[in-house]
Amino acid sequence: MPSRRRAFLVLTALAILAVASGFVSLAVGSLPVSVPELLAIFSGQDAGLAGEVVRGLRLPRTLGAFACGGLLALAGGLMQVLLRNPLADPYVLGISGGAAVGALSAMLAELALVFINLASFVGSFAAMLLVFGLARGDNSWTRTRLLLTGVIVAAGCGAAVALILSIAPEQKLHGMLFWLMGDAGHIVNPWPALWTLAVGLVAVMPFARELNLLARGEVLAGSLGVVVPRLRRLVYVLASLFTAVAVTTAGNIGFIGLVVPHLLRLAVGNNQRLLLPAAALAGGSLLVLADTLARTAVAPQQLPVGVLTALLGVPVFLFLLGRQPGGR
Amino acid sequence: MTMALLETAQLDVVIGGCTVCRKLDWRVMPGDRWAILGKNGAGKSTLLSTVAGLRPHASGAVHIAGLSAYATPPRELAKVRGYLPQVQYDPFASAVLETVLVGRHPHLGRWDWESCEDRRIAESALAEVGLTGFAERQVQTLSGGERQRLGLALLFAQKPRLFLLDEPLTHLDLNHQVALMDLLAKRAAQGAGVVAVLHDPSFAARYCQHALLLFGDGDWLAGPVADIVTAENLSRLYGHPLLQVAGCPYPIFIPE
């Protein structure tokens, strides 16, 4: 039974989790910083080296990881409604593939970081427009057609990525692989992603109840007063935008977008009014914690966080799938 | 004069370049119970979703309770017209009560959550279709017949004045078929209009006052069942000779 009060309680708990994960991420590392020190740093006191590390390195990385995790989980939740498939994820429609082709091409051409990010964003948008244009083809824009087009575009991008990797000089391969696996280490400016998350959530919430209907079928949604084609376009564009921004910021981080909305759906039900903001908070917290683990587990060596999320995500997902026959 | 709940004027319904219904003039008044009959592929479902305003039509006009089916905001239309799709499937888990509450959507504002009143409406809708006590069950655990009745409960929670039902009797046992037709008759007695796609002409003859026959080639026949649902018309409709069994209190048709 949907109720506002329960939604408020769940979201409050997740918000506390988000803040706590942020503190953990800021405090833990090769230079441990205590909570009183953190509070001192945030109240504006100069805390020497600790202050520099927290403000200059850990804060942007933590905020960026939170924003990307939130964006991916939100995009995943939206894609699952759009495709009416609980196993859909933000990358299923080829957006990350486009981003990878863009970013790796820029790396191959030895462009600066800002151009790599730009190329990644352009690549993801090109993939999005391509899928959108091709899937519309005969104007029917069915789910199967959209999914098939996305999968084929993703496969094409995968081939292009393999081509770039095979012709790239050896000293560039490490950076490329890290980008492909997802890495929060090179986040310099978290603000575009954070703003996208905040504005995106505000943009999608007015349609949350209509999304509940869309998840139950287009005919049902249409008969109950939802303008289905318009809503689907909106969801598609927003989910693609969220994915593009996340991938541009931190590379191809897998499984957050698939597992977080799926887990939350089991825990709090399939009510998008609660699920979408909850996914944003939980996805962000999860990626912050995973990234903290990635940079401390085998320190001073850093792991790409995408590898960790996948390593954690695969068993969790298989467990859920085994427990829920039919993959709901 | 009362306003028709559904009125079509010179309506053409085309599917895949084939006209399944040509220049249909049809009127459903409050209290009317209509059956749509025709063989598989004759365009029954297409016609139903077209008059529901869910599908573009080739030419002609459709009005639902005086509102143009194509120029009215869908949410306004959903307050007066309920539509039961032929198949209902649930990719995501959901509780029964939550599913029925979906029917309240057109009556709620953008930021509203379902109120206690909505919950009460949903619970009485469940009671009407005999699903009291199922509120917390998961839809995916329901049998075909229970799922079908849940779809109807959703429609009852929507509280439309015009019911458009695509094969409402699918998956239902005989007792539930009769119970369902009685429920719809009750709605009609309260002033609703009911249109149902049915497969059994005997059922149509017994529970509906009017019938619309779709011959699949664009021809149609509409009128009171006594005039329309005859062995001769049905034989042409189904492309197979039918006989009316003599001496029964209700008309019964069997294949020859």
C-alpha cells in the first residue's frame, strides 16, 4: 500500500546512509582523517595536509562517485520501466558503447582530459540519437524494436572499442582499460554530474505515478489517461542523458544501474515515487563505498571501481535471480 | 433526451490496409449492454480500442459521453471510459490492492497519493469481484481467472460510465462468467454503458440487449439481439452453419 509516510521514512534512512558513506569515504585512505578533523576542515579551519587531501582529492572524488552512482541507478530504474524488463540496465541501449568509442578515440589521438570527456559525451549522445532514430523507423517504436536496435548499436560499439584497443600503442592501454572498467580516480569536477542528478530527479518526479502505470503496460497506461508516446520519449531522453553524464564522469561502471533499482524494488515495492529517489540515494552511497574500498583494499595500488561493483554485483544478482523464479 | 455514452459517426476502422469496419454509425446509451461478435481476426479488438480512443482511426468521429475521443485530454477521457485489455501481464511484482489502486490514477492530481477514500473504493471493488482477502497477495501468484477478475476490479475502481471490455470472460469458470455478467448488468442498471467482446453467441443473446456483428470484410450489423443474433446471421458471421436449439428459455446456438 503506497503511503507518503513510509516513503519519507525510507528516504530519510537512505539520506543518512548517503551522508555516512560520504564521511567514511572522506576519512579513510592512506592518510586517515578523524571525524572531528573532518568537521574542522568543513568549518573552514586550515588543517594542513589533511585539509588539502580532503578538500582537493577526496571531496571531489566522493561527490563525483555519489553523483555517478545515483545517476546510473536512476537511469537503470527508468530503463527497466521503459523496457518493462527488470533485467534492463542503463547500458543496454548502447549509450555506454558510444561513450567508450568517443573516449578511447580521444585517448588514441592523445587529446587532453577535457576533450576525452567531451568526446565521451558526444559519443554517448550519438549512440542515443542513432538508436532513437533507427528504432522509430516505421514510427511504431515498439519495445522489442528499441531493445534490438540498442543491442545491435552496442555490439557495433563493442567492435569499434576492440579495434581501437588492438591498434593503440602499449603505453596507452592501461589508461584505456581503466576508463572501460570505470574509475572514479580521475574525477576533477563533480558538479556537472551532481547538478544533472538533482535537476534530473526533479524533472522525473512529476511523472512518477504515470511511470508506475507504464510499467504495467502501455495499453493499460493509455486507457487510464497517460500520454504514452510522450512519456516514453521523456524517459528515454532522461535515462540516456543520466547515463551519458555518469559515463563521461567516471567511465563504464557496471552493475549499479542494474542491481540497485532491482534490489530496492524487492525491498520497497515498485512504486516509482519512492523507488526513483531511493535508487538515486542508494546508488550514490553504494558507489561511494565501493570506490573507498577500491582505493584502499590493496593500497597503494588502486583498483578500478567498476571491477569491484561487478565482482560484488554478480553474486548478489545471481542470488536474487535464484530466489525469484521468473526474474521479477 | 439523454446523451449517448458512445457514439460513432461514419467510422472507418482500418488495420494493416484492410478495412474491418466501414461507415459505422453506432450509439450506446446509458443502461445498454452490447456484445460485439465476430470470428477471429474480424477486427473486434481493433474496433473496441478505436472507439476507446486508444488507436488512430481512418475517418469518421467517435464521441464518448459527448467528448471527442481524439481531441479530449486522455485523463479526462479516462474518468468516463474504462477499457479492459485482452491480455494483462505483470513483468514486475505487485500486490493485488496496489494493482487495483492504479485505477484511481485519472482521479488523482499529479502530486497526490492515494487517500483512504481511494483505498476504500479499491477494497469494495475487490469485494465486488469476489477477491476479498486477496489484497496483500502478489499478482504473479494469481490464477488466470483471479487475474482476470482483478483486471475488472481495477476497472470498477476507475468508476467509468462506459465499460469497454475485450473478452472479459476469458479464463473464467462458468460460475464466474455468470457472476461477472450479473455485475455488469448491475452497473448498466445504474446507468453505465457496457460493451463486451464475446465469443459465445448464446451468452451474448442471454446477457446483452444489443449486439454488433463484425463480418471482417467491412460489413457490420447492429441492433437488438432478438433481431440480430439469429441462426442465419451467425452462420454468415462465423462462416459455419449454426442451429438454434428449440424449446429453451434462452436462445442457444450450436454448430451444425
